[in-house]
Amino acid sequence: MNHPPRANETTAAGNGGDFNPQEAAALLDQTTQQARRKFEPNPPLLNAFRAFVVLAAFGGLWLSVRGQHPYTGPKPWAIAITYGLVAVVIAWSAKALRRSGAGVTGPAQRARNVGLGVLLVAWVLVYVFQGALYKAGAPHDIVYGLYPATAPFIFVGLVGAANSAGREDWPLTATTLAVAIIAAVAAFGGPINSWLIMGIGLCVAMLGNAAFTFWEQRRSVVRP
């Protein structure tokens, strides 16, 4: 008497052979890696673009203050270019964040939103404090030089590192912590050279993150 094939036998036969647990685990891992690449909030191409943007922006700011004596701060043309480049980066980053957050709900979504909110508040408060420095009569080389060139990246870098560490995102933790360290070191370069040091340092940090992410993605593709 012939018995109808069981569901698992039909599936295995349809796939051309047995589907053992090792193959199932490999398929699950491959699917997970593909999903991570698709919903990566910091894809390698975006990070590489950010790297060259910060190099161009900070390089322009450095060129606009080079040779100033006394120091008065970046020229309007350099500031305008910087804001234009930042606007492009923000638009691309927002698109990547929306894509990476697709389908994420519940506690994970709330934690993500809180983390982004804290970073935004930290960034705004840094510039609020800059206004306090100006009102207190701090010299231009502080208000328009050392502080805006380095302080935002020290504070936001440390907040970002803490947030990433809480999510166990170690590559991003290392990158944001490196940003804070670079900013602290750049402050010793003075109001003029701190712009150049920040541009080069941020570019290297972001290119490093892009290279590591790309390597991880490539490794997941060739993994047996």
C-alpha cells in the first residue's frame, strides 16, 4: 500500500535532495547576512561619501582661516559650502535610517528613537553652549575656532559610543570613540590647524568604518 509522502520529504525532494540541519543553518545565516546588508544604517558607500565630505568641508574651513591674524573665524563662503555638503549627507543618511528601520517595532524601535533623540539633543546643546561662550566674551579663537571645530565631536562622539556600546554595535562604538579622541587631540592644534586635523582624522575614521563594514559583508558572502 502506497502512503502519501510526508511534507518534509516533499520539500527535500523538491530541493533535489536531503536538507540536513547544517544546510538549514547555513541558509538561515546567509539570509540573515543579506538582510543586514540590505538594512544596514551605515552602508560602506555612505560612510565613504561622508569621509570625503568632511575632508572637503573641514579643508575648506581651514583654507578660509589660514593666515588669519588676528583670528576672526571661517569665511562665509566656507560655511555655506559646509552647510550644503552637510545637507546632502543628512538627506542620504535619513534615507538609510528609514530603510534600516523598516519593519522594526516595539522596544527595539523605541530604543532606536531614544538613542537618535539623545544624539540630536547633545548636538543642539553643544551649539547652545557656544552662544554662552560668545555672550561671556570669550575670544574669537575659542568661539569661532577651537570650540566649533572640536567640541561637538567630543560630546556627540562619546554619546554615540555609549549608545552603540549599549546595542553591542562594536564597529560603530570604535568609530564614534575614535571621533571623540581625534577631536580632543585636534584641540591642541590651535584655532587654525584644528580644522585641518579634524578633516583628516574624521576622514580616516569613516573610511576605516566603511572598509571594515565592506570586509564583513564580503566575508559573509564567501562564508561556507
